Amino acid sequence: MNILNPISIPLNQASLIEASAGTGKTYTIANLYLRLILGIACEPMMVEQILVVTFTKAATQELRDRIRLKLKETAKIFSDPNSEKSQLAFAKDPFMQELYQLVATNLSEALLRLSIAEREMDLASIFTIDSFCQKMLFQYAFDSGVRFDIDLQADERDLLIRLSEETWRELFYPTSLLEAQLVTDILNSPEKVLEKLSAYLSEELPPLNPSQQQWLAEDYIQQAVRFEQFLATARHYWKENETQVIEIIQQVFDRQRAEEIKILNGTSYKETSFQQKWLPEINQWVESKALSFPEKTLSYFSQSMLEAKAIKGAEIVRSSHFERWDQFIDEYQQFKNFYSQIEAKLLYRYLQHLRHKLAEYKNSHIEKNFNDMLNYFHQALTGENGDELAKKVRQQFQFAMVDETQDTNLIQYQIFQRIFIDNAESHGFIMIGDPKQSIYKFRGADIFAYLTASQRVAETFTLSKNWRSLPNVVEGINRLFTLPKDQPPFLYDDIHFYPVESNETETNLLNEQQAINLYLLQQDYKAEQAAEHCADQIQQSLSRAMQGELFIQEKDGNGEIQQRVLQPKDIAILVRSHSEAEQIKRSLSARNLQSVFLSERKSVFESEEAKDLALILTACLTPFSQKNVLSALGTALWGLTARDIYQLKNSENIWENYVEQFIGYQQIWQTQGVLPMLHQLFIEQQIVARLNGGRNADRRLTNILHLAELLQEKMDSVENESALLRWFTQQIKKPSNNNDGQILRLESEDALIKIITIHKSKGLEYPVVWLPFVAKSAKRTDSKAMTIYRDEQNNLCWDFNSDDKKIKQGIEEAERAEDLRLLYVALTRAKYQLHLVLPTLWSDKWNALLYLLSDGDIVKNGSTTDYFKRKGITYKSTPLADQAEQTAFVMPSGEEQEITAKEFTGTIREIGQITSFTALQAQNERLRNPLNTALGDTAQDYDSGVLFENFAELTEQENGHFSPYNFPHSTRVGNILHRFFEVLDFQQPLETKAIQQLCEQFSLNDEWIEPVQQWFEQVLQTPFGDNSLFCLADIPLNKRLNEWQFYLRLKNPKALVKINQLLRKHSRLAKRLPDLQFFQFEGYVRGFVDCIVEINQQYYVLDYKSNFLGYLTQDYSIEKIEKTMAQYRYDLQYLLYTLAVHRYLRYRLGEHYDYQRDFGGVAYLFLRGMNGAENSGVYFDKPSLELIEELDQLFG
């Protein structure tokens, strides 16, 4: 075991850090980041040069925040190393002490680097794996070959359903009646089959072996015909002999009752089951045409079953009819796997067809998802330009760290291998992960990809101390997972468990003797009982806490030790599934204990509140429809009873009053919008007060407000109120669980007991953790028609529900190994206490906890307490009664403290408004030309006013000449050309392939490729500037800053008016133009500079303009360009750009900055006019220092 020292870990190699749960993984990443910023055993790096990749947006934000805080705290400690707080920090953190000693000789430089890094953390290269791949694809678009106009979709559900429906029609509509029946019975519907296949749509699939290819090609219809004939014979035989069979069995029941004897086993053969269950089920089957055979039910009428269940010594019930059903059951065995075999063939055929359709669609449309971006990046790295692409990414990032590596799949691992692992000597690379916590297989995580990566690194390090849990919790987990050498604790030899040290802490749960608590069921383990007893014990603990018997001792925000009463919010109950969550939630609710399920993924449109609100909205739009109004009034939200509605229908005055109310709501909706209307309705009808008086008030109110917010968001993108209502009702009919914006929001969960799935709990910690279902026998998933598994050589293979025992054992081992990893995650969430509900005696069924307790030697009736004693785990056990109590939890009344809000007497100035140049220009246009209601596209930087995009008809003049002047012009063209030049390396030869891709996006034929390439070469070679001419081709890629965003603050509401005075005084263009007109504004002006470049030791602002000015060369003369600059007031735009860049350079260069020397000027590049001649198509200017300084004062 190689214990990590963050100060000494080599930074010029590929390393792996295995971080067990609670050992300070994020803390370690922050420390390594500090090393890289300060240049300890490496060159100092900027935040943009350090790549950190993790797997969720939440994790990236946490890392960014933790690193920023670390930089700030380190700078504070280093700036006053002899202070009491600094000395205490050094004593607690040896890393900080060592780091300080290494930078003490040049402390001022270190503090400067820390300060710059902290201020620039928003620029830090901390990404999710998806955003990293996406960014690299677009940034190096020519090497990756990705389109410029990709529309990234987070939710493809509607597309997949549509393609699945098309697949269903194409494959199955032309089939025979028998095959159609098979398809309906087995696959059910396009939506159902999509659920089964969704996991196979984006991943690379393993090849079929020859025997599988032959088997899949076999016709299943002949087998179906034979099965159909067999079923017809069996059904006919039952019909013909039903009376005799029933009579024989009924005589047995009658004789047992009359003579008070036992002939058949009473547990298996109950008269009520015979009459009320078996016979109705068989008769239903006989009358149906389903391709099914109720083997279990029919077996009760077989001779073999009657003999097996006969009471010893009793007369055997015999009949030729029963012997015939034995024969039927025997014959059925050849068809027993019929469904699964046909399902496999249908599903595989369906999958291939659907994948092909999806690929075709993706190739011809711009919509892509995150998996597509991942696959495109992988393909680009392994394609013909892969070496160059990997090299450019390495040049951008001097060091890379990948967090949560155990969650990678093979594609992701190969991406990092291609870029970093194979070149780690020049660009260091560290993976941080824990194979024991690899639990996201259902999301595509591949533990074997991690194990492969772990074999490619130079060194593996571990973190040795658990900072989360109390010593007894840590020691118990250490002992539990320590098994004999021949028994791997996680089943795979390559996944090791190393015991970790515990941290001596002053935090604790007081008045409880043990950290590990067992609650032992006296009978066989049943999940329902476990849930009931769990809720009962929690109720007792909280009651004791309310009586002052249970306290948590922990540090407050100032680091002082404080005691507080154990509260519901301290308790987390971990579950595997939603059904377990619902079970425990019901048990808690029965005891008046409120809880929140943190893993809920239901759409808010599935709620009753959504249905009620749809009825109310319908009534608001149709106030004269009696049916619609009554439907709205009868909702739970409105609250009228049946009696109220009856009286309403018989009172004209009351009815008219309601109609007038709905008319009023309709008018508010149409004039002010849906949210103001709902706000008014909620107040007048006392909706909130009514909800607060009922059950689940928080949940229902949260749903209502969420739905109102979604309606408001959608309002701007639909035509009218009716379209908004149609959208709302469509969401209710087909709710999406993949749209994060529509997922149920949590109630006020802070004060409640938390219920959370083990998967969702990973990375989190809770003071007290309950595991009521940890003793459930491992429920293996039913044999799937199709499964991808790994063989003994670690190759991915298909299994089509074969009878191969070795394959089934391999699949089962993988599932058991994941169970063990899930158990590890669950146990390591607890800070102070673990509570487990277990059986007193175990069965011999495999269970992850039982496997560990028994050291892999599972036997029947093993004793829980004996197992824990043998493992040396300190625990407290509590035997449970057969039935749990259901005492309601009552909060103690105590003395109510009167709470009053403190009165605010100050004033708050709101300065949060944000505007842009485009908005300012639009405002100016409206004020100067009141008849114009909107500026439209004319304020854009790209081609104005052209919305028609049939490029094939726009591209040629009558003379067939191809030139920049008749190149397509539209909003979309401007966007794509901007994007093209943003990612173009000006110093590399223009590749024909890149131009071809660009032309394809505009539907231009191949004749355009050569002239477009010549045009762009002219653009790159056009010299421009003032005294020192240069062209784009002179600018290296690392001397450019693209799409640079800035904010300028306006404190003085009248400042915009003063701009006219400055423009008239200093701007040549503005002197012949009318004054700009603005409303008074206070807030921020935001903008994006297309490109800032450094050349000849000066900085320039470049702005690409694709404006169409005419079909002739003279249309792009300097006079015409100046006219365009004046028309769209680009003079104001480039002054704002210059001011922002001036401030940025002054900040970055400090006292060494000189505007006159360092700032070169502004160039507006009208691309269509750039023909290679000096300054052709270019407007160039360098504003005076006096003007920029006056603007600097104006913008505060």
C-alpha cells in the first residue's frame, strides 16, 4: 500500500489515487491544485491550464468552490504565517506547513499567484466529461470534423419514441396474423420495447459469434405454429373433460370434510383456491387465444402433483385425465423458453433496425446528445487527425486530473488514454477514484474499464485516513470487509480493501453506547416488518431526543464544540429502490414522522395538481362552458363539494358570479400573462390556505408553484393562450422523467427525515444512517432475453438467455459484486451511527452482508450475533417483537417563543439590470423612429433582415459566377461564419475538407468549394492596420482570445446620455449622425468581443462582419463600410469593446501597461470585402486615450 503525500507525488507521470469513502478526495484534489498553481516540482500554471474532469455538474461546482476557498484560505495563512490562526492551521495540516516552507523564500510571488488564481477561478478548466468533450470538439472543429451548427439535446425521448414507432410499423405491419399476435404479446408496444433497448442505443455493441448469427437467422414462425397447435390440443382436451376432472377433485374435498380425514396436503390443495383461483384462471386461458400455457396452475391437475401432495398412508387420487396433464406439461417443456427465445430474436432485429434509423437521423440532422459528442470525440481522436487533435488538447492543458474514475466507461477511458496517459511524461495525469464505489453500471459505468486503466499507470497511491466517521464505525467496516486471503471482499481479485485509520474527533452522538446498532427480527426476515420496526425505533429515538436524552456534539461555524438535540434532519434511511422508499415512507407517516424522498425522479406533470390545474386553465379560457367551469370548481384545488356544485347549478346568481370570475381570469391571462393570472386566482380563491389545511401540504404547494413557473417559462415560446394549454395537457399525457426542469422539486426537506437511494447517496454523509432492507436476499433480475456480459478473457459478449451455466454464473457474479459495492457505499455514509435491521438467523440465500459476515461461507440458520462476534465488530443488539408498535410521534409543546421579524429601515438600490449593445441600439431606433415597433435583425453583427434560407436558389447570379458577394446571407450564415473563424487556425493551410463541411451546412454544391477556399485565403492574407500592417495569417492560435465576455457597470442613470457628448467630441463618424437616444438606465452593459489578438507586442480587437452590402466590389469600399458602421452605430460598440479590453489589460499587465504603446486598435473585418488588397473590407480605428479615459470615468 503506497500512501499518498500530496507534496511529493510525481507530476510527470500517470498516477492513480484510490480514495476510499470519507478519506478526503476533494481535499486532496484541492491540495494538488495548489501545488500546480504555485509550481511545486513543476512550472507554475494558470487555472486555464489545469484540467479537472468529473461526472456531474454538482461535482464540478463543488470542486470549483472548494478550490477557490482553498486558494483564499492559503493566501490568508501565508500572508501572516506567525499569527495564532496560521500556526493552528499548520499544526492541523502538515501539507500546509510543508507547502509554506517550499514557497517561503519567494513568498510575494506565491501570494500573487494565489490571488490571481482565486480571482480567475471562473475561468478554471473544471468540466464534466460531457462538457469537456463538447468543448474540445468545437474548439478544434477542423481536426475533429464536427459541424458548427449542432443543436445539443439533453432529452431525446420524443425523437426515440418517434423512431421506435417507425421501426414498429416498418418491421411488423406487413407480418402475418400469428406473428402480429406474437409481437403484441411479447413486445407490447413501441414505448415498452424502447425501455428495454434504450441502454443499447448509444454504446458500441459486441459482435455475434457464428452460432448466435445462425440461431438469430432461424425462422421462429414454424416453432410458433407448433406451439399454437399444442395449445389448441390442450385447450380442447380441457373443454372435453373439464366436468369429469372437476368432479373428481371436488369429491376429494367433499370426502375430507365429511369424514374429517386428510387426503391431500391442505397447504397446497385448498378448496377456496380450487374454486376461486385455479378454475377461473384455466377457463380464462381456454377461452383466450394467447400463446401462453399456465403450467403452475395446470400442474395441480397432474397425476405427479397429486401423488406428491398426498398425505402419507392416504388413498392416492388417480385418473387417466391427470396422467394426460402430466403428458401435456412434459410436452410443454420444449416450448418453455419459446417466449424468451422469440423475444431475443425480435429484440435483436428491432435493435439493429432502430440503431440504423437513429444513425441515419443523426447523420442528416443537427440534433445530437451528450453520448453523441462523446463518441464523436473518441472517433476524432482515433481518426486520421487524431494525433494532431490529441497534441493540441495537451498543449492547452499542462496537467489533467480525472475525478470519480471508477464511473468511466471504456470510451471515456480511451479518450483520456489517447490524450494523456500515453504522454504523461510531458503532461502529468492523475486519476482519482475508488473501485469499491463503482455502482453506476446502469448509467454505463464499467468497472473493468477502471481496472484496465489502473494497470496502465506508473504508480497507485491510497489515502489512509477516514475523516468522516467515528472510530467505532470505521473499525467495524474495516473488520467487516477484511476476509481471508482466498475470499476477495468484492469478488474480483483486482479490487482490494485496505483498512483505513479513523480520525480522532470531538464530534459524537451522546448518550448512545455503540456506533453500530443491530435490530433483530425474531421470525424470518420480511421487508414489511423491517420497515415497520425501523420507523418504530426512529420514533422512539426522536422521542428520547425531545426529552433531552440524545444529543449531537459537533463544531459550529466558528469551530467551537456545541451540543444540540438529535433532530429528524440528522437521520437518513438508505434504500435500493423506489418501492422500498415508498414502503418506509408509509411506515414513517403512520407514526406522524415526516420524511422526504431525495431520489424522486417523477415528473411534476404526473401529479394530481397538474391535472387539476389543467382543468382550471381550461375553464379560464372557456368561461362560458358550463362543463369546463364545473370541472374546475370540482377539483381538489378549488375545493367545492358535491353539495356546493348541486346548489350552484340551481342558483343562477351564484353561477353568474363564477362565470364573471373566470372571465376576469381570462382577461388577466390575455393582457398580463399566465403567471399574474394564477397569482390573482390563488389569492382570491385562497388556494394556498386550502392546501395548508390538508395532507402533504408542502408537496402539493411545491407542485403548484413549480407548474406555474413552467407555464410562465413556456409562455414566450408559444403563439397564444390556447397553444400554451395544449402544451400543458400534452405534458400531462406524456410526462418526461429526463427533463430536469420538470422533475418534482423537493418539499422543505431540511428539517425532515431523509430517504435516499444508495446510488444517490454516494459522496454524501449523514449523522445517523438506517439500513432497514440490507438483509433482503439478493433478488436476481429475471433472465433477460438479451444480455451483454464479460467472459473469462474480459471480452464483451452477447447472451440470448442461453442455458450455459458458465455464462449464467458470470452474469450472477457481476451482479453480486455490484451488491457488495453498493453495501460498501451504504455503510460508509454514516458519521456517528449505523442502524441495521437484520434477522436473528439467516437463510442460506446469498446476501452481500451475509457473505462478508460469514467470510464467504454461507450456511443456513447462521446467527447474526455470532457472526458479528466472530468478526470482532463492536455492536449493540436489540431483539424486536413480532409486531412493531404504531405510536404517533408528538413534538413536545414546550413554551412557544414569540418570533418577530426585525424591521429594515435602510434603502436598497436595485442595480441588477443587464443590457447589451444590441438592446441599446434597438432602444435608440425605437426612440428615433416611434413608428418602428422593433429593430429586428438589423442590430445584429451578421447579415440583416434575411430569414429565407433556400440557399440553393440564392447562391448564383444569372451569369453563374460564384463570389463572396453572392454567398448566402442570413442570420444562420452569420452565426456559422463567426463560429468557423473562431475555431480556424489562421496559420495552418485551409483544408478542403473543412470548406466542404461548411458548404454542406448551407446545402451548397461542390462547385462552391474552390471559390470559398480562395475567398477565405484572401481574407487571411489581407493586410490591415494603421502604422504596423498585419494580416490574420500572421496571428498564432495561442495569441488569440475568442468570444471574450465582459461587463461594464453604469452607476449613473444619466451616463448613457453623456455618451453623445463624448462621441461628438471625439468620434469622426458620430459628428455627422443624430444623437443616440436612451431611456435612463442603471446596471450592467454586457458584451462579447469576437477576438482579441496579440501581435507585434500590441493588442487588437477584431470583429467579424458578414454583412451583405451588395453584389459589386465598390459596395465594400471604405465609404460604404463607414456608412454601414454609422447606420448600425458600431462606433459605440467598438468603444465599449475598447474600454473593456483597456480595463482588462490594465488589470493583467498592472503598472507596466501603457494604452498608447500596448493597445493597437480595433478592426471591423467585413469578410465579403476582404480581397487581399491592403485594408480592403476593413474599418480600422484606434480611439484616443482621452476618449477612453473619459469613458472609463463615465462607467464608474
